[in-house]
Amino acid sequence: MRNWSFLTIIVALAGCSWLSSPTLPTVATPQRFNSDGAEYIQIESLPYLAWWQQFKDPQLDALIESSLSSNLDVKVALSNLEQAQGQLRQVQLSWIPFVNLYGGFSSNPGFGAPGTFYGIWPQYTLNIAQLIKQQELANYNLELVRAMVDGVRLTLIGQVSSGYFTLIAQQEQLRLLNQLNADLTALISLRTQEIKIGIKDTIFLAELISQQKLVHGQLAIAEHNILLSQNSLRYLLNQNPGQIKTINNFAELNFARFKPGELPANVLQNRPDLKIAEYSLKAAHTNVGVAYASLFPALQLDGFFGGASASNSFATPANYAPFQDEYVNWGINPSTFGKIEAGKGAYQAQVYKYIQTVRKILQDVDNAFSANRQYSRNYQDTQLAWQDLANKYQLQQGLYKIGTLSYPQLLESKIILDNLILSVNQARLQQAISLVNLYQDLAGGYKYHQSESTSQLTSD
């Protein structure tokens, strides 16, 4: 027994490093992101910034406000937060002794054969080291759940913004496709008349009809995408499927007016997923400390205060019969050593997950900068190509008015212009989504409404 106790003390001392505060692994990070550039402006307190307000779209603002208050993922996360707060409170209350009330008859000689008795018995079993580590663990778990709430808010803002931009872009796509279909219908009608009088061959008509059938297919897909976008937004708002009325102002939104930038160190500090990884690591480390702390002895403090009849009698308790206990309670469960080994393995896994999360964040943000730059460039080039063609079309309208260009020829140019504006619309949507993703990867906006929610965006 003496050897076993000595071994236990040695093991407990060996666990002192696990009883101390956990430290995070050091991960080398760059000073700047490779794909960052001068056009990206660094923003202070980016998590508090309501970046979507730069678009001055009241409907987008209302959708985000509604989602943050109604979305079920947010409600679940807040409920988990309430549970974590209760668990911390449970550990904190473990420092308070519990009290039992007694009354009846006892002939137990260990208690002096009290006979009829009544009394109050406060009891206090205290493993100080274990309670300290359990409270530390509960605090880390609470911070972990808080970070999860932030992560849900961050994801939700990105989902609603992307869903809204996709919806109004598809509505604009539908309008443009209908315009293209109308122009094709008019040209087909003219070409049909020309074929009847022998001016044109049927091969030209077949090509136009084939093109119109493709447009009809794209119209059906656009209508379906609008329905999907509406249902997705309503789901995020905790609503049943249905329509969402919009003013369809997609062509008026400027997704290049303001571009956010941030240093890697600040991004890592702000990202909820890294906070989740950090507190998961700390909780795993502390959980090993809890297991080691169970090897330490517990202090048992008891005190009985009451009266007894004494001598096994059934008389009215009239004699004051107090007693007190102060002793060390030390029990060793062999399974604790297996729990320690399992906890160490879980901790090491969290170390690797933390490093992996850092690498993933740096990769995602660098990719997001590159995507936003390239999709913005693609939109600008496509927009310039359309503008050049639009200028040419204006000249052709002048030629048509003076009679040097036929109306069918003018319509052919208009159809080419219609197709190109469809590409412009898609390029604009890609640019919009890349900007939303950039804000999300930079951890923008998830603390909106918490304290520093004033917008720092530049004015028009």
C-alpha cells in the first residue's frame, strides 16, 4: 500500500505540467497575404463592421437583420451557449457545501447510540485541484461555444448576402433573356418573310430558331434558379418556401467601390473558427489536468448540529449532540490512468487541428483576395467589351436612320449585344460573390450589433 501511494504521488507530480495553464503552439505566419494589394484598404474592427450597408440596399439590410434574429442555427447556438453557462455555474456552485437534514431514531454505536434525534449535517468534500481544473475547463467550453455563436453569425451573413445577390442577379438574367428572346423573335419573323420572297436561304432561319430554343432553355433555368434563391433565403429566415419581392437593382450595385484588406495576424485574431480551435485545444489540455487532479486527495469536512434523546431511548431529543469530522479522503481509481492517456491523445489531436486551422485560414484568405481581384478584372474587361459593342450599336442605329443599314442587320447587332450583356451580368454576380467571400474570410461583420457597429465605409 505504501508503494502504491508513493507511485501515485510521483504520477501526480508528473502531471503538474497538465495542471498549469495551456499554451498554444507557435505557427509561423506571413506579414502580408501574397494576393493582397494596394487596392485593398485595411479596416479596424472589421468584425464589428456592417459591410453590407455600403450597398445602400434597405432590403438586404432587412434580410440580414431578420436572419440574425430568426435563423434557427443562431437560436440553436444561443441555446448551446445557455447550456455552457449553466455548466460553468454548476461547477462554481460545487465550491459550496451541501446540507442534509435528519430526524428519527438510531442505535448506531458509531454515533454514540443517539436514540431519537434530529439535526442538520453540512458536508463538504473538496478536491481543490480538481475543482480548479473543472472550473477552468467549463470556462474554456463556454468560450468555445461563444466562438461557435460568432461563427454561425459570420456564416449566416455571408449566406444571406450571397443568396440575395444571386436572386436579384437571376432576376436581371431573366429580364435580359426575355429581351434577347424578343429580339430573336422579331429577327426570325423578318427572316421568314425574306425567305418567302427568296431573299434569304432557310439555313439562316434554322440557325436563329436553334438559338432561340437555347434561350428558352436558359429562361427555364433562370426561373428555377430564382425559385431556389427565394426558398434558400426564406429558409435562412426560418420561413416556409415562397416569394421574396425585390426591386431588382442588381445592375446598379457597385461591387468595386470598397475593397477590404487586413493583415494575417489580425485575421487570425478575429476568425471564430480559430477561436474554436484555440479553446478546443485548451479544453483538451485542461481535461487531462482534471484527470490528473483526481489523483490528489480530497478534504472531507462534516459537522452535525442537533439534539438526541441518548441511550437508545425514544424520549424527546433534549441533549445537544454535536460532532465534527475533518479527514483526508484519498481514493485511487485505476481507470484514471487510462483516462489520462486518452486525454493526452485527444489533446495532441487538437494541437494538429489548431495548426491545420491556421493554415486553412491563411489559404482561404489568400485565395479570396485572388478570386476577388480576378473576378473584378473579368467583370471590368467584359463590361468594357460590352461598352465598345454598345458604342458600335449606337453608330449602327445612326446608319439605320439614314438608310444605309437594314433593320434585320441592326437586329443582328442588337442580339450580339444582348448576349454580351448576359455575360456582363454573370461576371458581375461572380464579382459580387467573391466580395462576399472575401468579407467572410476576413471575419467581417459577425459582431455587428454587439458594440462597435458603426460603419467605416467610405461615402460615395
